[in-house]
Amino acid sequence: MASGTGSPCGACKFLRRKCAADCIFAPYFCSEQGPARFAAIHKVFGASNVSKLLLHVPVADRCEAVVTIAYEAQARIKDPVYGCVAIFSLYSNR
């Protein structure tokens, strides 16, 4: 659970479920800012898909994976067709 206080992590708070002790999202989505950050990820990829993906990533690399997934989710919401490729293209044409 997030910070051992008994409160759910940001992802579980967003999903309105109890946060298990072994919650895969807890280390990456704090109780305060996590729900807003997780909302975009859930909307674009779905919680189940992200949890399955994280299970295949080594624990040492999961934080970086969550940052990348969150970045791509935000980009997909802004540009559903190109996502972050639109951002990369913008800066590569300069």
C-alpha cells in the first residue's frame, strides 16, 4: 500500500478499489497526485494492459517504464493518431 498508511495508491484510488500489499501500481502512483496521472494511462491503455506490461519489465526499470507510458498516454490524448511521434517530428524538423 502507498506509504503504509492504509490509503490506496493513486491508481487504486482512481479505479475505486482496495490497494493490495503487492499492488504493482503503488510504487509509481502516490495517493495524492497519482489518480490524475493514472487517469490518462487508464484511458489510453487500460489498467489491465499496463499491469501486465509492468510484470514483464524488470523491477529496476519499471519507474522509467511508467514515466514513458504516462508520456505516451498524454501525447495520445492530445493527438490520437500520432501520439508522441508528432512531438518528435515537430522537433526533428527544426
